[in-house]
Amino acid sequence: MRTKQVYFDCGVCNMRKIGIMGGTFDPIHNGHLRVAEEVRQALGLDEVIFMPAGNPVLKQDRDVTSAQDRFAMCLLATADNPHFSVSDSEIKRAGITYTVDTILELHKLHPAAKLFFIVGTDAAEFFHKWRGHQQILENCQLVVVARNGDEKPARDCVCGDFHWVEITQLDISSTQIRQHMVDGKSIKYLVPDGVREYINKQGLYKGQVANLSTLLAIELSRPRYNHSLEVMKEALALGRHYNADEATLKKLEIAGLLHDCAKNMCEELPYNEIEEVCNRSGYPLPDFFRKVPILAHGYMGAVLAKRVYGIDDPEISSAISCHTFGKPNMSFLEKVIYLADFIEPTRPESRARATARELAYKNIDKAMIFVLELIINRNKSLGRDIYPKSQQALDYLEEHDGS
């Protein structure tokens, strides 16, 4: 490692020297820790304070893990280094977090210390645009850390003198770690073991679908939960087969997972309670469902998707509500969920199901016609009532020639 100080040298003095390592730390990782340690050694710092942001101004475009979780992970990550500490100053501060406020506060807390604020080259390039950047430099010294190949920022960008410290390159990012968690990949050796254990224990960074799946597993019986997972997989397979965009694939994934979320509830609740909830939520139930309340689970599922699982998307709600019977002029999303529910591989195999599966990957409308006809004719042969929307869905598709 080569260290170079630019424009000024602190010299030898007896004043306590404190480094300040700010960031979202979502999560803190081994790269952060290595930067702090190398800067500490290079500049002879007595302490490095990790300062997780409370409401970071540059992260307003995405959801950030709770300040309490990020603070806890920082504590775990720094516990074995006596030169590292963690401050909750920014977490406690109301409103959007600005660095200048943090520096001024630390200067008051440590009036006799020399403060060193640590930033990367990307942040240094825009330092002259930061709020209160002159006040920052009046109260601390700037440390710019660089990896191999990084260019030193112009003196104008950082508005004055700064320390330049070249550090070991560790290709780790918080974004990468969060994505690994979503993808189910290991994050061992990317973060300290204590942080990894905390992430797993708290269920952080698993992504929306993983969290929904965890909740659903509690509510549904094991066979029904497994069926829901298979419908989700089948819906995604169909969506990819027909070149659906990422937004549609995400909706297919959620709708497939939650399509039966109310089925257990509809088995257990008396019909009048199911009817009241659906009617109040914009899904009025006709008397058709009074005889067999469980058949209303699609409509009840649309209600639960919003109220219990936090899915406030009308396309997903509609796909859940009509996955049992269909309806006229169904969208691509609605057709895929309807078919995935019928053809997923854990269903009992039959010639009809094999035909439906084959058609689904050739022509989705012809597959819809085949399945609707099959179910309507089967129910008629058993003397059961036909839900009007099923017949209307079939009539609509046939009228439009399956296109």
C-alpha cells in the first residue's frame, strides 16, 4: 500500500486524531472496514467513528433498511477493533441527513481533536456541490481514498487541501450484497460473520417475494403453499416464454404466489363474513358462492393481497380475483395466472392437462379456450351450476377467434 498526503502535512502533535467514516452502510461490509483500517494506519488516527446515516439525502430514490438495523450491523462489524466506534448521531437527527451538520456536532463534542472526514474519489469529485462544504473544511480535514487506477480529484473539486490515501482494492459493494440475498447466494466473506448472522436472523434483504413467501407459508397448509410456489414458477416460465418485460414478470411472480392466499380462510370462515369483507372491498359476491364459499377465494384473495400482504396493484388484484373462473377480455397477466394454476406440474397428471400445458406454450388464447371448455363441460356433466363469467370468458375468446 502506498500513502501520499497532498498539499499539507498534519505534522507531529499530541492532539487526538479522529477519522469519520460516514455512509448508509446498507449493509456495512468488509470493504468499509478495510478502508477505515488502512486510513487509520496511514494517518496515525487514534479512532475511526462509523456514522450510519439516518435519512441520507442521496438515497431518497430507494428504500433504505431501518436505521436501527444498520446501526446494529455497524456495532457488530466493529466490535473486535478497539480503534473503531459507532455513533448514532445522524440516526437520532430528524429530517434529511447532511454531512455539514454531523461535522459541526462532532467538532463541538471533540473540540481539542483533529477530525478527518473520509470520502471516496466519486464523492470527492462533487464535494464542491455539497451543502456547507466550506464549513466542513473549516472544521475537519478531508481524506480521499483511492483504489488502483483512480484519478486524483482536482483541488477545485474538493475546495482546498486534502489527504490522498491509496487503499487495497476489494471489489465489494452493499448493492452486490443485497442482490446476493435476493438471489439466495452466500454473502460469507463479504461481511463479518456477526453481520451475516444478523442479516439472516432479521430476514433482511430477501426481497419482496421472499418476504411474501415467508408470510404465506404461515397461513396456508403445506400442500397449498407448495402449489402456490409451483404456480408462481409456471407463471414466470410462461411470461418468459412470451418475452414479457421485467415489470410484467414481477407481477406474474407475485400474483402466482398469492393467487390462493385466501383459500384456507374461505374454508374456515362462515359465508356471511366472506361476503361482508368482499362486498365492503369492492368485490360484491352473487348468491352463486353461497353454496360453496371456498369458490370465492379468488375475490377474497384480492382483498387479502392488499390488506394483509401490502400489494396495491390493480393488475395483480384482478389476476388473483379471476384465476378460478376467468372473465371476458382477460389481460395477458390474468390469462397466465389462470393457466398456470391449471397446468403446474404438481397437479394430478391427465391427458387433458398435458394438452393444456402444450397449448399454453404455443397459443395462450387457444389454451384458455381449451381449459374453459373442459371445466365448463365437466361441471355441466356433474350437474353443477356454471359461473356466468366463465361462459362469458369462453364466448369472448371464441368470438375473437382465440386471438
